[in-house]
Amino acid sequence: MLHECSQWQACQFAGRILSIEPPERVDDDLRGVLGELANMIGGNAKSEKPTGVRLSMPTIVDGSHSGLHFCESKVRQRLSLQCADGIFEVLVFEKDS
């Protein structure tokens, strides 16, 4: 599962979750928040999936994902979600058999 958002959105999410002013740059705390958000979204999604479906640990990638490739997998679903800070996307990958 890949969570796509702008750097500004990521900073807003981190500020809310950590109850601090939004950070101005990407750091380890912000990456941790995004990983936790991915876990929350994945946990909710997993409850809707059939028995036997597994989720990997979240991966946080800074910058453009245009050259990002997940070996032996393909995008299964692209979800656009709306929040107070705009639209962000969650990509669900499926490992090839």
C-alpha cells in the first residue's frame, strides 16, 4: 500500500497527529506519522478483505514516485480520499502470483 500526498499535506497530518505546529520539512517524525497513517488505513481496509489477505509494512518514499517500481506487483486499486487538507491517494498493490 502506498500513500500519496503533497509535502504540505504530510506536514499538516504530522502536526495534527503529534499535536504540534506542522513541521516545515520532512523528517523522521513526519515519516513515522505517514507510516502510522498507512497502518491505520491498511488496518481498516484489511477488515474488509477476505481471509488470508496480508498487508506488508508501510514504505515511506520522499519525492517523486515516477521511477518507483515494486517487484512482482501491480496496482490493484487507487483510492482518492478527501480530507480538510485536500485530496490524497492510497495505492493498493497486489503481489503477482
